[in-house]
Amino acid sequence: MIGCIVSLGAVVLLGAPGAPPPIDELRGVWTHASSTHDAAECDAVIATAKDAGLNCLYWLGFYWGGKCFFRNPWVDMPDSVPEGFDPLDYLIREGHRNGIEIHVRFVNGENGSREPGPFFSAHRDWAFVDSRGDIKLWYDFANPEVRQFQADLMVGLLEEYPDLDGIQFDFIRYEELGGSFSDAAIRGFAEGTGIVWEPGEPAALPAVSVVRGNPVGEPATAEVHARFAGGAPAITTNTVGDGGVLLLNWHAEQGPFPLVSEILRRAIAFQGADEAPVPLLDLEESAEWHAKYSALAEAAVRRAGAEVRWVGPEALAAAPAEMPLLIVPNCYRISTANLERLLAYARRGGDILMLDGPIFSIDDPLCQQLVGLRSDAGYLAGLQAIVPVTEFPLVPVRVAPDSLDAERYAELTGRWTEYQASCISELVAEVHRRAHAIKPDVVVSACVFHRRSSAEARMQYWHDWVKDGIIDHVLPMCYTKDNEVLRTSMDEWMELDPLRQHVIPGLGIYDIHENGQPPTPPQVVEQIRICREEGGFSGVVFFHLPSITPTLTKALRAGPFKNPAPRLPGP
């Protein structure tokens, strides 16, 4: 079937057998400077790209603990580059001769080495500080000096290499949800908002902390003791017969540790369950999440001063006197049979403490009876305020609910997120402005998370960058073998970019699931077809060049890249 898009009154036919490629189609691939030390290696990279029908190289030039594989005022070329050889200069010249554009990619966030390297060694305060106060070798975009350095590094490349086609941001986000908690960030937030806030690990409510969560909501019989600033229940209890359920409605095994530890300690002591290891429920239907989070759940209980033991659903037949408290961690899917066992255990007087909401079973009436809530309340990721609603003996409170200004905490988290995102957007805007002042036809692009929710959780507001005109191309990294995931993401991209001028899909051709099975050539060809015909996108970019095999090259040249599409540098 022939697909088409209508753009500015013109019809562009896509996918017809033997037809020319879409107008100005970009066929790119990401590659590393570490594979282009000398002329022979550069020639091999260009030949691989050209043989596969590609026309654009996104070449990683800044990474590896501060190494720069190009001329710059700060550091010399790596020792692995022969003296007198300039890989980027060679790539630009030979790439253009072969109809291939050259864009330099910068890993702006991650240092790329456990060693600090030249820049972090000279500027320790450029390092990211997480919400617990731990320093990470990740550039702190909330520090104006970091933004200035990175802008100078990127834009300076256009002065050193005037024939360069583009510069690209990568890892242009924070290392952690919630952004940076450095002195520079706290100072900048205060200067910009007038709010002086000293972040820390909260031990009582109200609390402001970085959390992830899969909360359930719409209380039926549950009593809400604390809420997130957005309104979703954070801590609830539900009476079931002679027992009940206490729900910490987020990934509480991941923190905030002082608060969660105190709640767990109080719950364990209240039930007199501190004399023996506390049981944690292991369910077969939730095995994939236990595999990911079981060690964190164990550590959370141990922080509360107790030992742990894992039990299966058969243990729910025990009398409450034998097992007065059961912790149910990360049981997102609970079978009907096991819901019946949990309800029976609670009705006999057993108490259950759940960590995170049972989102995949919340539509089951039995699950609703157990937790007293009736619906999925939406995924949480980032800085959240948890404010008390009632006084409850198992939950430590430092400000009584009746004297609490809950809106103040909601405003704090919202404005902190806006400030953190603005620091990154400011860097993108400055590079875009300065780069186009030097070379009007340069392309400034960014590798980004393929879903808006994931991107904005790390303050990567790339949808706004496109709308505000501070980026030329975004390359959403939709590395999946599932074509429905690709289509769902494409729906977001098409709504943002109806004329398909700014979004270039990024496709994974490597071993995505690390099981020894990269996408097959027919799978790659089909994803190109989906992007072209169903999405109307004017190109794709592959990650990454070492995954271009002779078999894939043959499939590309026999199919979607049968006809050449050279990228001609210049206007």
C-alpha cells in the first residue's frame, strides 16, 4: 500500500516500489570517535555507512571522562590518535566527498568514566548532587559555569570546523529524578523564586522527596492518612474483618529512607513482630517485579531494625498469632486465588503492609475489597510532596494536618521542577542561538527519550524545545522490537510535529534486550516502513554503526534504501 503525507499543499509518495526516496530523507547512524583514530578507521566507518545507503553520521566526539576527539582550547587529542591527525577534519572532508553529512554528538550529562578526568578534577563543584546528597560524576546543569562551559565547547566546534553540518546533544538530562540538589541549584532556585529550601531526607510528614510510584486511588472503604500534592492517596489504611491493610502507595522500598524506616519500625513494633524475621510475600504472578526489587525491599525492612524471610501464599493459612504482620512488596499483579487468601488472612486478624499499589489487579473487586481503593491513580516519577491528612500513630508527623498549608508544598515541588527544567532548556537555547549566528544552516539536534512522560521526569522538556524553536531536530530513541510501542510513540511525535520537520525517529538495531538477538533485517526494514508510510517521517537514525552487518546492509539496499539519497552539504 502506498502511503502519503500532505505538506504545504504538496503530496509526497512514500514506499512505492522503485520510487525515489522521500524528499530530503535523512538516513543516519550513531557512531563513536573511538572507532576513528586514524585515516583507515575513518575510511572504514564511511564505507560501512555508504554501503548501507546512509547519508549522515552522528559522531560521538566528547565523552570518556572528558576526552575530546577534536581541536579545542581545553584538552589535547587522546593519546590513541596519531600525532598530527585530526579525525573530525578527515571525516568531514571524506564524508562530504561521499555524500555523507557529519554531525558531532556530545554526551552532555554523563562523565563516561569512573575517573573524574580533566574537567571534574579542576571543577569538583560541577558534579551533580542527588537528593540524598551523594555526588555523581554527571554534569550539573543547574550550575551556570557548567552551562557556559558546555555551550562554549559545542559552539566553538563550528569556529574550528566551519564545514561541520551539525552538533548534537545527548544525555541532555539530569542523572536522577528531581534534578540536581547541589549548592548551585539551591542558590539558583532561591534567586529565581525567592524560596529558600534546604532539601534533605525527610523523617516525618509533610515530606518533599524524589519518589517513583504506581499509586491506586478512588477511595471506597480506605481511609487516607496522607496525600501526594497532586491529590493521589499516599498512605491509606483499610479495615478488613479483624485485620487490615496499610498501603504505602509508592515505591517505598526506594525511599525516602528515614520516613519509610520509621513507618516500618512502628508497624513492626505495634504488632510485636520484631522478635522474629518479618515475612515478605513472594507471588509467582509478580515474579518479574520481585526479581527487580526484592533486594531493595529486604534492605528497607532491615533499616527498620528487623530481619526478613520470604514466604509463599501458602503461609497465609497461618493464624495471626503466628504471623501478625505480613509485608507485601511490589505485588502489582495478584491472582484471584491469592486475593482470596489475603482477604481471609486479614479477616482473621492479620495485618498487611503493602509497598506500592497493586495496579494490575485493582480492577478486580477482591483487590478493591482488600485495599479499599478502586482505580489506577497514574504513574509518579520525580519530586513529590507527601502531606498528612489525619493523625495516625504509625505515621510520624512534624506539622499537624489542621495547621498545614498543603498548597505551599505543591507550589514548592512544581516550581523546583520548572526551575530545574529551565536550566537545561537554557543551555539548549543558548547553543542553538549562538550556533546559528556562526553558521545559519547548521543543524542543532538532540537525542531524547521517546516518550514525553519519561523525558520530563528527567527535566528533558524536548516538546517545549520544538515548540519554542530552540532545537532543529529531535531524535527520539525508540529502541524496541515491539512495533506497537513504536506506533504509540509516533502518535506523540506526529501531534507535536504535524509537518514532520523536526522529529527524526531513532531505531535500535543492536541487541536491545541483551539476549543475543538483535532485530532481524526484516524487522528493521518493517520499522523503516512504519516510520515512512504510517508516520510520514522524513528519515530514521540507527543505533549504532557496529550493528550494521553485511546481511542488514543487503536488506537495506534491496529495500528501503535501494535508491541513493546523498546529503549535499551547504544551502
